Amino acid sequence: MSIHADQTDFHLSNPFMSLVLSLHSMVDGSVTPLMRYMGARLPTGDFHTQPLDDHEQQGSFDLPDTLLPFACPTGGHGDNRPTQLTLLGGDGNSCTRLSYRSHAVYAGRKSLAGLPATYVEAPEEAETLEFLLVDELRNAEVRLRYTLFAHRAALAVSLEIANKGQEPLILTEAASLCLSLPGPYEMIHLYGAWGRERWVERTPPMHGERAIGSKRGASSHEHNPFVCLVRPDTTEFSGEAWGINLVYSGSFTLRVHQDAYDQTRLVGGLACDGFRWTLSPGESFQTPEAVLVYSDRGLNGMSQSFQSLYRERLCRGLWRDRERPVLLNNWEATYFDFNEEKLLGIAKAAKALGVELFVLDDGWFGRRDSDNCSLGDWTPDLRKLPGGLSSLSRKLHELGLMFGLWFEPEMISPDSDLYRLHPDWCLHAPGRHRTTSRNQLILDMSRPQVQDYVTETLSRQLAEGSIDYVKWDMNRNFTEIGSLELEPSRQGELPHRYILGVYRVMEALTARHPQVLFEGCSGGGGRFDPGILYYMPQIWASDNSDAVERLKIQYGTSFPYPPSAISAHVSAIPNHQVRRKTGLDIRGHVAMSGVFGYELDLSAMSLEEQTRVAAQIALYKEIRPIIQHGTFTRLLSPFEGNLCAWQFTGQDHVLVFVFQVLQHAAKLFPSVKLHDLPQGIYQDMDNGLRHDSRFLERVGLTLDFGAAVPAQGDGDFSSRLIRLTRCQE
Ligand code: GLA
């Protein structure tokens, strides 16, 4: 890895990629960094970029501001593409002009105050180029930081804006990154809804703007803060891809703009709609981080870079590298209808089958027999748990199970003691109706006293109940976005201040209770993002646990996120979300492809089913290290056909999961080609057959789903797990 800087050119490179920036003099005398190249590695050493002619480019009459590939484009200057930073001063106009003042190159990277971010464990793991850019008229200093990881095809980018003057400045736009690339690109993003999160959509290039985002206060079910730009010929296995992911859990915007000259600009960060942040003299504002990954090994190459970065240098704490426990969650087994005896009955059956962690979901606190009350009153309901949490906890621990608990810390029910005491603690706009969703309001997490209440209340319950695991839920989005705490001119700061408050509480709780495994959740997968992964190494991917539906959800989720983060459960049939009946094998295989668990009453299953569950759990424990730490490769997309397949590659073991949605008569057996295997001879651990790695990659595994003799075949919703061991190099 190296960062080569001379008078005007900067070349950041590692074995996988290069970023080239150069300084450009504008007609007004300012000097601005341009992004000249971002892609496959270029040779290092002395080289100089050609100066760009900003006046007569391509014979155009356009102004330079509409043409140049600015590294940090600013507002109010005639650049008609999406811009990254706009600062208003006392004159009220949006004219923002940054000029290069100096730069620094240093080993390692800086952490971002109050915000989640990727990190290094030793300075030699990364190098940072930091530009100091100045708007003299506004007395503003902007630090634009690019951190290149030494052994990863990944860059971390962010901006810090400081007010060095005597007058307040107003930020109306402060995005995390701007990526400039020549040429048109197809765009891939992950869209969805509750129960249908992170489906993959690929759109053709378009002149003008394609934008995704969320104004919901959470990164959302509807759009993930992830976008990928690709060439038309890029596939899962080959071609170029530029992936961008925001390390942020709140409202965001990602905009891809293609101008009339086919230049592409991508700007991403905090949602700009309604954003207005007052920067008082002496204060600074740090944007969230954006992670940029480059791949010339197709989409799988991009995903693998994101996944290993997140597994190793975004997730933190004891549970980052530990094998995650197989859990049993009581939600779909009992909903709100349980008592200690019933829970212990399920827990005993679970323990006997190999489960390691029992999770008590919603309904254990206040007087919550349905979703219409008690959020905020985090004390155990003694009608259901007469001995409180400590008694249940002791009994579960005596059984040899860990004990996990559900919270929805950011919420308040109008019917709660907390609301009766503090009716002003929720987000609301004076004089307006307070809109409930799932019968609840949102706590104003921007307020320090609310943050402290949540931290102390949860902390007490975690200690008193000897809790080993927390499921942190968040079940509704913003309405009436107002805060009592903020003066009128600062109301536009609320969505970001809310998330900063949530992060402050998450930081405090994870630091105080380092042994606790935290799992994120938001009405299923409504806040599945890198910001949450910094505090919680796993996230519930979707409330939809139907095996067929989960193929698409987990396939899409894996574009940026590792399987070790994707929480997945085997649930009952008919499935509670779509009423589909699928076999135990496919439900097991789909859930085993992530962090594995069950969400049904194991004590109510037949003996035969219980035996199969015990075998599934034993199998998962055997393959868990490869699932959680191996290399994940998507082989066949559920969005493109009836088959779906993915591969986990470990040192000497390979796992191939193949799923067939519908059975058809008179079809040839499908074959599935494996990818990027370490060379050698592999033996199938179940039938003993041996195959050369080149055979497995070029010819593939032929799978017999029994279609030739339908009456004897598997029928619909079938699956296979093929386990291969490398026995010879
Ligand atoms: C959300 C979660 C579910 C469950 C319920 C409980 O919907 O996604 O898993 O915890 O809340 O109310």
C-alpha cells in the first residue's frame, strides 16, 4: 500500500485498487481536488495527470463547474449535478467554495467522534490522505479524509467541517462522499418493504439522476444505504463493480447522476431533505463514513471485500469472532401468551435438542398482553414471571442455556407509566396530532435525559436478569419530526441528532456489558446497516421466515453484509407470514446459511421432527466456523430462476447449498458450478465421491432432485447441502 503525493497529484494504491486525485486551479484562484481515477490498481511511482481544460472541454459552452470531476463538489456555484457540501453564511446565499490549503498523509486512521466507523487494529493496516480545504469567506475548514486499507479493496471516506469564524454557519448539505467516474454505469441497489427486504434491482444507465434514500428516521426496509455501479457485462463472477455503503442507520440519500457527457457522479450521505445544521463558532461537524469497495472480480468479489471488512474491522467486541449460539426465540411460538412455566417447557425441549440460547421476546414487561401498551416500562410483568427476570434467568442458566431478552428501547406507548410521567419525551410537533404506529410513539433520542433513562433502565435489567443476549428492536418510523429540546432554527438537526443519541446509548450499553451478544432488529430487517453492525454483530434479517421468501432476502442482504451478520430462524408451518408449507430440510438449510436459530415451539413437535431438529443443530455446530468465517459466494440467483445456490469456502472444506423452488416433470438434473476453489481433489463427505477442483468449477455438481420420476422426487421446495473436504492439493 502506498500514498504517493507530489505537488499536484495524489495516488493511493494497494494490490487491488488505485485512487488518483489531482489539484486543479479554478478561474477565481481557488484550487480544488479532482477525482481523476478510481478503479483497478495502476503502477505506482512518478506519474502526472494531464491538466483538464475546464473552458473548452469537448467544445462545450458549459461552465467548468458543470463539467469537472470534483472530489468534494459544493453548492451555489453553478454545478448542476448533485453536490456534497453547502454552507450558508451571514449573507444567506449558498455559494460555497473550497480551496486546497494543505494535505497530510499518515498511517492508520482517525476514529469518528460519536459515530460508528470501520477501524484498524494496527497503524500499518491502513493509510490516510487528508486534505485541508478552506472556504475563506465563510471561515470554514473542511477535512476530506480517504483511508485506504492495506490488504482490502476498500476505502473509507468522510468529511469534517469546522467553523473557525465568529459567526454561525448553516449546513444545508453535508454528504459523506462523492465518487466521480467517467462513463455510464448500470446501478444495483437493494429495495423492499416489510417482509420483503433487500431485493436486488439492476437498472440501466440513465441521463439525469437515480436516487434512493430514506426519510423514515431509520435506514429502512424500503432502501438499504448501499449502491453499486457496474458495467453492462459485469456478472457475479467477472467484471468491474464499485460498491458504496454508508455506515449509518438513519435517514440517508444516495444519488447517482449521469450528465450529458456521460460522466457519472455518485453523492451519498445524510438525507438532505429538511437537513439544516447550525455550526456555532468553534464547532465542527463530522459526517458519517462511506465505505467504497472496488472489484474487478464481479459482484462476488465486491461482496467478499465488504463482508470480510465488516466481519473483521467494523463489528467489535467479544462476539465479533466467537461462534454465535444457536438460539430459540419464543415469539412465533407463544406471541404474548406465556408464563414462566410455558417458557421453561419450551426451553427444556430446546436444550435437549442442542439449543444454546433461549430468547424471551416481546411481552415480558409492564402489562403487555398485546402490542398496545407498556413500551418504556421495562420492569418484568409479575403475572407472567412471578419470580421476575432473575428467577427465569437462574432456571435457564441451571438448564445450561444462555438467556436473551427483547427490548424496544427507542419507543414509548401512550399507555405506559413512562408516558404518563413524561408526555413530552416523544418526538412530536406542538399543536399537531401525535400519530401512532403499532400503537406507539418514538422517544426523542436526541435528548440527553432520554438517552440516560434508556441506558440506565436497560443496564439495570441486564445486570439484574444476568442477561447474555439482547434483541434490540425498533418497530416504527418517524412522523411529526419535532423535538422540545431544540430551538426552532435547529429542528432540521433532529433526524441526525436522534441517531447520534441512539449510537450514544448503544455505545454505553455495549461498553458496560461487553459479555452480552446484541442483535439488531427493526420490524424485521428495517435497519440492517453497517452503523448497527458496529455495535451489534448480527441483525434479524426479516420477519418473513418462509424458506422460499428468505432465499431472495438473504441473497440480496449478502451483497454488502456477511452471513455472520444475517440472523435466520426455522419457523413453523404453515408459515406465519405467507402460509406456505415447506419441509424441515429447506427451512433448516436456509437458516443455517446465516446465524442459525428456531422460532417455534420445539416441545410441540413430533418425536421424528425433534430428532431431525437435533441432527440439524449438530450439523450446524460442525459447519458453523465455515459459515461464520468462510468466504461466501453466490452461485445461482433466486431472482433469475427456479434454482438458488451459494457456497461457503473454508481452508479445506467447502459447503454448497442448493435450493429448488418448484419441482418440474421431465427436466434434466441441474448442475451447479462451484467457484474459486483452492486447487485440489475434493471428497463429498456424504457419498465419498472424489472430484478435482477444476471439474467442480467447469462441469459442476449434478444434483438429483428426482424430477425424472416425479412421484419419487423431492417435490417442491427442496434443498441439498453438499459438504466437500479437500483431501489432496
Ligand atoms: C418485531 C420483530 C419481531 C418480534 C416483534 C415483537 O416485529 O421484528 O421479531 O420481536 O417485533 O413485537
